Amino acid sequence: MQITLHYSPIACSLVPYVALTEAGADFEVKVVNFLKGEHMSPDYLQLNPKHKVPVLVLDGEPLTENVAILQWIARQYAGAQLLPRGKDEFRAISLMSWCASGIHPTLTPNVLPQRYCDMPGSEDAVKACAHKIMHENFTIAENLLGDREWFFDHFTIPDIYFYWCFRRAKQFKLDVSSYKSCNAHFDRVSQRSSVEKLLAFETEALSSIAPG
Ligand SMILES: N[C@@H](CCC(=O)N[C@@H](CS)C(=O)NCC(=O)O)C(=O)O
């Protein structure tokens, strides 16, 4: 099967990149340059009219939305055990859905506050509202993680997804220092060889699309 991941550095397409790497999948990556508006090009809009990454193209057929893409990866590479089994599988889908629809939407206002309110001068207020919900979410994650190494009894995709959310919050300079379990989890995920590979790839991709 021909697998192509449409990916943009820093963005949430990091999650399927790491999941595919953990699975040992053979996949190709197409870097989407947001700065050049490649996600708005007619070709890209054919793949994903929602103009977002990630898109996973499977033998020419695009699949969008992280929650679907990540479940496809977990099922296709079942041997990698990227989702827990039994009732925990549904708790894992619940966690991924929370990352996608509960946490991710509070991250975007940090870069695009005008998408949420176009009143001049409202940017800081929009960000402050988002920060309040981010803190609420990280408090929930802190309690879920507690002394645990991972969200479930072994490393699974929700660990990657939450890692990406927490990384974005750190990049936005939200003060996350009090979330000890989240920070310890972040450090553990950072040390995975799949994440090291992603970070090296991201650095390369960033320099390939740097203006000038
Ligand atoms: N619901 C989508 C959200 C994807 C998403 O928001 N991706 C962002 C990057 S993190 C994007 O491509 N933004 C470009 C845009 O909105 O134009 C998913 O979970 O896959």
C-alpha cells in the first residue's frame, strides 16, 4: 500500500508522523508550506476542502481528521499495539477525541485570535480565554496521569497526541511549570526514538520552507 502523509512542521500532523514511525510503516511525507498558502491551493483543497493537515493518502484515497487517521494506523499495524485492547480502547479513543476537540481548539487562538473574534484589539482577550481552558484541560490531564508512566499500561497513541498538545502550550509560553506529571510525561515521550526522528525531520522541513 502506498501511504503519503501531508504534514506541516510544528502542526498536529506530528501525531500521525510519530504513530506511523512507531508502527514501522513505510510512508512518504509531503511537506505542506502554510507560509506559502499551499494548504489553500486548488490541488490541496481537492484532498482536503477543510484546508488542514494531516491528510493521509492511502493508495490515492485521502483520509482526514486525526482521530480517524490514528485509528486507521493502529488497526493497520495492530502488532505495534498503538491502542490498548478491550474497554481501554474506547477510553483511548475518548482521550484522542478530547485532544482533537477539547484541547486543540484552545491552542489555535494563540496563533489565529482573529479567527475567533475580529473586533480590533480583542486578540489578548481571546488568548486569555483560551489560556483559561488550556489550564482547565491540563489540570484534568495532570490528574489522569498522576504517577503513571503513560495514559494506559504501555505507550499508546494518546501519549503522542497529548505530547503534541502540551508541546504547543509550551511553545506559546503558557506557564505549565506546575503540571509536574504532564512535564514528566512530556520528557518521557521526547525520549522515544520515533519522536527524536520526528524532531530531526521537523528541523529539516522548517529549513526547507524558511523564507528567503
Ligand atoms: N480536526 C482536525 C484539525 C486539524 C488542524 O486544525 N490542523 C491545523 C494545523 S495544527 C491546520 O492544518 N490548520 C490550517 C488551517 O486551519 O487553515 C484534525 O484533528 O485532524
